[in-house]
Amino acid sequence: MSVTIPNMLNQPESKTLEFKRDISSPKPILKSLVAFANTAGGRLVIGIADDKQLVGVENPLDEEERLCNLIADSISPRLVPNIELVTVDDKTLMVIEVFLSNSRPHWLKAEGAEDGVYVRLGSSNRKADHALIAELQRLVEGVAFDEMPMPELSMDDLDLEAAQQAFGDIRHLDEQALLTLKLLTRHQGRLVPSKGGILLFGKHRLQHFSDAWIQCGRFFGTKKVDIFDHIDIDEPLPQAVDEVMLFLKKHAFRGADLSDVRRKDVWSIPLGMLREAIINAIVHSDYSQRGAPIRVVFLDDRIEIESLGILLSGLTIEEMKQGTSRIRNHVIARVFRELHLIEQWGTGVRRIFEEAKALGLPEPKIEEVGMRLRLTIYLAKPHEISSDDKRAQSGAQSGAQSEAILAALSDGPLSASELMAVLGLESKTGAFKRAIKELLEQEKIEYTIPDKPTSRLQKYRRSK
């Protein structure tokens, strides 16, 4: 093993690199080795202080033997990393190199096979849940989640009309075509849908995969606090691409005449990059996970696309940026390729980075956030919501709040705090205050103590 320690010391801790001062607390070290073996391999360097100063390892031969015994006694299946003692500036460092294991998932024996599996997310270790453990096992076995059969269903559970509509003249979807595309698969002598078939064209997709939809939101400013507009898209996945793009275009049109919408300068966001990112999220999302849908967040300075699932084992963010790709969902990817939504295997992310550079945009950012993968595309200029749109949205919010207040007062008078509790508000929002003021001015509601508007006993009631 060839190690360049000075180069390592110039790098931050990451998915494949970690530093420790010593092995006095072995459990975090063992967690990291397990996580490296389960995720993408990595190196752990012992003898480095928190401030990156070289402190070295005392009695390195004894410590090496101790660590080997700890690994053998604490990790299952057996893990045999490479351990090398390296001298730098008269200090001896211990470098443990772990490769992506073909025996994964590994776990800590003390915690067991269900609770002791760890994976690497950024520079930290995270305990894997049941779904992720199953994914690690499938990857070793070469089984794609979306190729698996759904034996409790039948061919009738596929929306073949929607599927044929998506394919149009590209292909006639007879039984053999459905088998070739693996929308159908054979299971115990029967033809049943695959998970990919149901994800793509299931009649009741969301009953089986509750997170197989896309949530889009346009927020005010640069923080995900106040939402301006949103839409939930539950169309079949191939159609969902265009639906998301329509939402983004709705909030990115510069105001030119509609006859000019094919001009590139009409749009204030990089549509080509965004389309690639949305397709990438749909194709590579880990639909075996549960918790949240794919999310597309439009902010003034950037657009974020989040999908479920961490990177596939053996893949790092740097490798993604360079064009390395591994297919998680074989059925979905094959159908998207047939529908010409994917041009070339594994080139989507690289094209996103190349186009950003060509357009003079900041480099996109890829990060693992919890059990999700987020791709952020930055805009050339702030894209603020217009004053007219803000006023229109404010009016819509006040209108909805007014209707809710009137409905709440139908059963009798309520104080401001009681109204807020009924409406589920933690504080008096701007929309709440505007709605109360407008309803009083319109004489649709009135004070119960009109002579003392600020009385602590004051309540509101519907006007008689």
C-alpha cells in the first residue's frame, strides 16, 4: 500500500478518509472500519490530533497487534484490512486501509446483525436500518430492487394504457415486450409485475410505494421557510419529468411574449441541467426506502433536487462528478433509455457539471444529507419573486385564512389564542392578522366587547 501522508493531511475527513489520535476508544474506530467496508472503502489514519498535528503512535507494533485482535473479535463477517506503519517527521503513524467488501454487510458483533451495521455518510458513520441492510445484501448478490417480483399482484395491476401511451410508436407493448423490459417477470410459473413495473406504470402505485411521487416548491428568498407555491406530482414517472419542468418554467419565465418561449434567453434558469438532474433523481432514487418523496426546491439563488437513498456501494461524490455511474434501478433506467429520456449511460451528472462551467455558473454541489442525496444547481443571478406575485400570493393566503376563521367561529365566539389553536398556528402570522382586520372591516365578524378592543377577555364572533 502506497500512502502519501502529507497529501492526506491536506484533505478534510470524508466518505473515504478519517483521522484518529489513538485507539484508546476503539468503538468509533471499529464503526468506521465497518462503515468503510460497507460503503466505498476508505483509510483511517491513527496518530493525528484533532488539529491535524502529527502526534504519532507509541509502541506501534503492540498497538498494531491490539487493533488486529480488536477487529477479529469485534467485526463479523471477518474483516481483514491492510495495516501499514508509516514514519513521517520521526512520528510513526498507523494507516488502516479497508476495501469495499464482497462479504457486506459487516456489523459489530456486540450490537448484532440487525443493529450493528454502519454505513459512511460524508465524514460520519450512520447506523443502517432494515431497508438499507437489505439493499447492501442485494448489491452483493447483483439483484436490483426494481427487478424483484410482486407475487401478490397480477398483470391487471399494470396500467398498460398509460404505458403504451408513454411508448407511443417506439414499441408495441405486447406480453413479450413487457417481459423484455422487465415490467413483467415470471414467478413460480406465473406472470407478475416487477417492482419497477409498478413504480413506473402501476394502477395504484402509491399504495405500494408511498414515496414514489415528486414534491415541488417555490420558496420566498434563500431559505426553506415561507413557501410561495407548490405542487405534488404523482403522474407515472416518465410523465413526471415534464410536469416538474412545467412547474420550474412557471416560475422562471422572464415575461416575454408567449410566442417567444422557445428562445433560450426567455428562461432565467438552466433548463437542460435541471432536466438531467430530475431524470437522474427519478432513475437513481432508492424506492426501497421510506420517509419522503423526491423533492424539487426552487429558491431565489438555487434549485435543489433531493432523492431518497445514499450513493451505491463503491461510489463516491468525486467519482460521480467525473462521470462514474452505477445503475440502482435497472428496470426504470431501461425504460427511460427506451423513451429517449436518457441519452447515454452514466453521462448525465458529468453533463450537468460541464454545462454549468460552460454557462459560467457556480459548480453544482452534490451532498449526502441524512439518507438522501441532494444536488444543488446555482443560478446566475438571484431570481426574486415579483412584487405583484407576492401581493397576489398574500391575498390568496389571507382569503384562505378568512374562510378558515369564519368556519371556526361557526360554533361560537373564540379568542385570538383559541382561534390560533383551532387553525393550528403557533403565532399570529401576517395572513392571520390581515384576515382578522379585513373581516372586521367587512363586518363579517365583530368583537364580543366592542367598547374595549384590547380587553384580555376579548373574543371574536360572526356578525349577526
